[in-house]
Amino acid sequence: MHAILDIVLPVFGVILLGYLAGRGRILGEKSSEALNLFVYYFAMPPLLFRSTAAAPIAEILNGRFILVYFLGSLAALAITLAGSRLLFGVRDAPGMTIHGLLGTFSNTGYMGIPLFVAAFGADRALPAVVITMFVSLVSIGSAILVLESAVKRERRRGGLMGDLVRTLVRNPILVAPFLGLLWALTGLKLPSPALHFLDLIGAAAAPAALFAIGLSLVGRSYAGEVREVAWLAAVKLLVHPAVTWLLVAYLIPLDPFWAKSAVILAALPAGALVYVVSQRFNVRVATGTATIVASTAAAVVTLSALLLWLGVK
């Protein structure tokens, strides 16, 4: 329980500070957008590069663990999209993309890594780092490709493949972890000044994104979002870890620690990076913000119960 409270309560504290700053009009009207752009282009890429470049390559490429997590995520994605389409009539590609992320994209970076450090020790946080890296490359990468394609559909030049290549090359959220993986393959250590720089700027990503979420809460009405948010939060906190547990229990056995890690990571609330993406493309921003906040609040109960059930104290 202490591991959950040590992470979740500070997360809410930063969101609350952002909300109070917005309510008090301490910052300008465009502050949320500006802060989001800072995270997207300047703070998050160094964090993603640092987490991949410094990890042992043999442990990063834990194929069975990655397979279990992604199969669980795909199952949760199918359930999310089917429910969103049938229950809420979400049929457009951008809307379904954000819904899919909210139902499957765990807060492994901002919450998962600190949680593993608090619960298991600093030397056992690698599962959270591995999933943070691959989820950023695959889930966020795929979502950005879909959103970019939808935005450019009316003015595409050079065909779809040209758009995809340009998106991959120009987007810092996609390029950073890929470059980090390439660096890790070399086996070289990052120079000390580079490490300090990456740590310094990367440390700003989590609080800045959470603060921006708080700012975005001001002046929004969520009256029409309650059922939608409840559905997405339930899939993220209950369905995603449940299908992941079924996989490790009956289909793809893992080492006990890695099996527990897969289920815990799947049980984390929706990641703040979903808000960064939704705000960047102006798609379902209210739904994304509310789901992140609601799932983070509910995770105090669901994650505590899961950790107790798994024997983690």
C-alpha cells in the first residue's frame, strides 16, 4: 500500500497544482498548450532516449515478456474499440485511436518505474523500463501515424508511404526511443555530461505533463463524459490486467517476477502521454483528461488490491 500512496498521491498533487494555477489565472490562457508542446518536443524525447540507451540490451529484448504484454494489450484494445463503437458510437479513426490508447496505454513511465523502485528496489525496475520503451515505439508510434494520416488526408502529397516516412523521421516521440535502442546495441556508455543533461531535461517531463493536465481541467464540462470515462477506466484498470494474467497463467508462463510485473504494468492507470497526444492533435481532449484523472484516482484501490493479491508489500 505504501508504494501506491507514495506514487499516486504526489501525482495527484502535481495535477492539483496545475488546476489551482489555472483557476487562479496565474498563467496565461495558452499555458496548457505551451507546456504540452514543451513536454512533446523537449522533455519527453530525452527521457525516452535515456531509458532505452542505458538499459542492458539482453534484458531489453525479453521476448516472452514483451509478447505477453502486447497480446494482453491487443485483447484489451479489441474490447475497448468494440465497446466504444457499440456503446458510444465512436467510429472515426482519430476518436477510436484515442479511445484505444486510453484503454490500453499504461502509465509505465510516470508511475510504473517509480512504483517498481518503491515496491521492489531500484535494481528491479527493468520490466517497467522495457514496456515504457516498446509501448512508446509501438503503441504511441502507431497512434501518431493514424492521427497524422487523418489530419493530412485532405492534403497528402506523395501517397501514404511518404506521409508515414515523414512522420517517423520528424516526430521526436518516435525518433527518441528508436535512437536509444540503436545506442544500446552499440554497447557504449553515454558520456557523463550527456547523462546529466538527459537526466536534467528528462526529469521535467513527468511533472510538466501532469501540471498541464491540471491546467486543462479548468473550464471544461465533463457532464456528458461520465459513462464514456467510466467505461475506459474500467477496461484499463480491470480488463487489461485480467487478460494479461490469463495469458501468463494459462498460455505463456513466465518467471514469477516477470509474470507479476506484466500484470502490474497492465493494471496501471491511463498514461499522461495520451493527453499529450490528444491535445497535440486536438482529439477527444476532454475524454482523455478525465479518463487519466479518474483511472489514476481509482488505481489507489485497484492497484492496492492487486499488489496484496500478488503478495507484494
